[in-house]
Amino acid sequence: MKKRKAFTLIELLVVIAIIGILLSILIPSLKVAKEIAKRTICLAHMHGIGTAWTLYADDNDGRIVSSKTARMVEVPGTGGGREFQMVLTTYHNEPTWVAWWEGDPEDDEAYQACITIGALFPYSETIKVYRCPAGMKDQWRTTSIVDSMNGHDGFEDVGGMVVRKTSELVNPGSRMVFIDEGHAKSTESWTIYPHIEQWWDGVPMRHGEGTTFAFADGHGEYWKWQDQRTVDFANGLLTDSAAAAQDNPDFDRIQAAIWTRKPRTY
């Protein structure tokens, strides 16, 4: 009988080593490709809600939607069912772009109900467009509107001009409206000082140390953070919000896009 040929132990180890090398090369590439795909989808979502924002203004004589979100509370439903009721915050009495839910963090029904009663939902009726695909499973909204777009007006005394109508916009393509904030519960507009170099809200970071934005003309952009302090502040490695913003090109760029001015220190 002929003796059957078989792989030796050394040959098997060589094959395994080659496979391991190939995987070590391919897996990072696959992760990068997956991340690029998520970023592309996120930018498409930003364009979608940016367009919804402009359409809302077109239908309301140029008045832009309030960036303040409203609160949803559960009330007893008829026949023992569940009902949700929107309660406006004390900051405004006008339609908000999307409400938020305070209650069971795993209540997907409530989260989605919040979005569907939002002022922008009739202009973009896809639930997924309000979140980044890189968000956590229970995050139904990851985007926020910045303060300068019909948001918190407490900065007007220090030069923070709040826009309430599109006619007040000089260069819509350079004015930031939405930011992918990334937090599970973003209850208000995204805040940054208009007059001093200091972060207020946390710095969002997705898609390779950056985040996505939508602008007043409806287009979306991805910005990668240039200053390591921005990355460290976003990761909690730097806790001094003023030190993280001083002479920081990332801070200057965002502040200019939101408030159309460079920082002024007192």
C-alpha cells in the first residue's frame, strides 16, 4: 500500500502564521472601511435633517425651529394603554425640532414617539436620520442644534447673536446648525461661549477623532480635530475646559461657525 502524504507540524504552523499575518493586515483595513461607511451614512443623515431644517423655515415665513427640545411624559391611556404627552420647557412656547424622553432608557417606543412629534419630523420622516449609525443601540437621537440657531439667548449680552429667521443669515453655507453631539440624552441645544475661549458642552468625537455637522444651507461636513487637547478633552484626559480651548484651532473654527466671530477674552 502506498503511504499517504500529510502535512508536517512545521508546515501547519507556517500556514497558520501566514493566515495570522494576513488577518492582522486585513482586519484594520476592514475596520477603517466600516468606519468610513458609517461616516458617509452620518453625513447623509446630517444632510437630511439640514434639508428638513431649511424646509421648515421655508414653510414658516423664514422662522427657524427652536433648538430647545421638549419633554415627553407618560400619562394614563384610555383602556389601560400607554400615552405620551409633550410638555414644553419653560424656555419657549414655539415648536421644537424634536422632543426627548425622560423615563425608562430602554423604552424604544417612547424615544421614537418623541421624534415623531418633533417639528422637523414632517420634513424628514425617517427615524434613523436623527441618529449617527455609530451611536449606541438605545440612542434614537444623537444630533443637537447649536445655541445661535434660535436657542439659548443668554449670550446676547456678550455678543452672541441668536438667529431666529433665515433672513438674518448672511452666509448660510458657513453657519453651523446641527452637531452630532453623541450623548444618549441631549436635552437642550449644544452650547459654546461666543466671547471667551472656554468649552461649555463636551466635545463630541466620532469617526476617527472628529464629528459631523450640518449647515444652514443644508449641506453636511466632517471635521477631524487638529489639536490633541481637543481629543484629550473629549476623552476626559484633560478636564480644564479653558486650557483645552486657549489658542485651539478646533475651538476657533467651531466658535466662528456658530457665532460668526473669533473669540474675545476679557
